[in-house]
Amino acid sequence: VARGRGRSQPVAKAGPVAQRRLRPWVTPVSPCPQALLHKYSHIRKTRPDGNCFYRAFGFAHLEALLEDGQELQRFKELSARSKDELVAQGFTEFTIEDFHNTFMELIEQVERRVPPAQLLAAFNEPSTSDYLVVYLRLLTSGCLQRHRPFFEQFLEGGRSIKEFCQQEVEPMCKESDHIHVIALARALHVPVLVEYMDRGEGGATHPHVFPEGARPRVHLLYRPGHYDILYK
């Protein structure tokens, strides 16, 4: 949920884009452009704490899996073996096990077809939500390191992929750029469409799909430093 005077929750209830435009206190950006209203019906806010990409990605995909049993089974099988793949890369099993367990528990909730409100409540429970973020960060780091030659071309400043992961991916509250989106989409085989909003007046958006040409399963709105969930 967005910043306010009180304590916020990581994921907010969905609301019409038109309503979202009337709440400038959520994030200091221009109103949603008219073009966005024609493409999407709702937007779901996430807490602007540097973890918003992972939380938005995680909730958006798991919520969609409540209505897609075939993709759920594929995603569950891949997720179940992902811990062993990280361990094989050199991550410490004892360190990552609890985070993986929480991730799988959320997937199992979806498998039981819990009401969306219950999934939302789980994402707004701090330890559950943060453990999910940690594990998605680890998956992103693992993918970046497995495909080092490809991802090194995106780096600046002479850092190695491992240094980048230790400094910009694995720590909580570090913001995400396109390299993080590409890596997580690749790690979990979940294509993502990001609507990038211009900084200038009018707030035009430019959609990019990761990987290019794929059919997106997750739709996100990016404004400088922040991701929210979009609904068709």
C-alpha cells in the first residue's frame, strides 16, 4: 500500500485507474494518461519501499494462477526445484531454505484455490511478504550469475555480475531496473509487460515485454522508482 501518515501494507486492494488518479498522495507523479485507461481497468498499489517490483510480480502472478491450473502446475514444479538449483550454484541451503518454504507455501495456497482476499492477506503479513521478496531476489541473482556473459553487457562501472548481485539485487529495498525484470522473468519463465511512464507532462507510457515477443502474464506500471500492478 502507498505511503500515508499511518502504517502501510505491502499490497493494496485493487481500484479503478480513474480512482487511482485522484490520489496524488500515493506517489508524487502525474495522473495516469488517458491511453492507460483504455488499456487497463484497474491498478493495484504496492508499497514504495524498493521491493515493489518483486512484490508486484509475485502477487500479480500468483493471483492469476488462481484461475490457471495448467500454468500453476508448471510454475509449482519449476519453483520446487529452484532451491536445489540455487544450492548447486553455491547458495547455502540452510540460508535459503526458509525463504523457499514460504514461497512454496504461497503457491500451495493458490493450489487450494483460496479466496483472493486470503492471498492478499498473506502478502500483507510482513514476514511472509518479505520472505517472498528475499526468495525472488535470490532467484534473480541466480539467473544473472548463470547467464553472466549475457547480462554483463548491461552493467556499467566495471562491476562483475557477482558484485552487482551482492550490491543491487540480493539486499532488501534495492530498487529494480530492466536487468532485474529480465532475469526474474527468465528464471521463472513468466513473461512481464512493463508500461514505462514518461517523466514529462501527459504521462505517456511505452510498453516493453520481457522477453521480447512473449505473451505477458504479468502487467506492471513503472514510474520512476516504483512499480504497480495493472489489470486488463
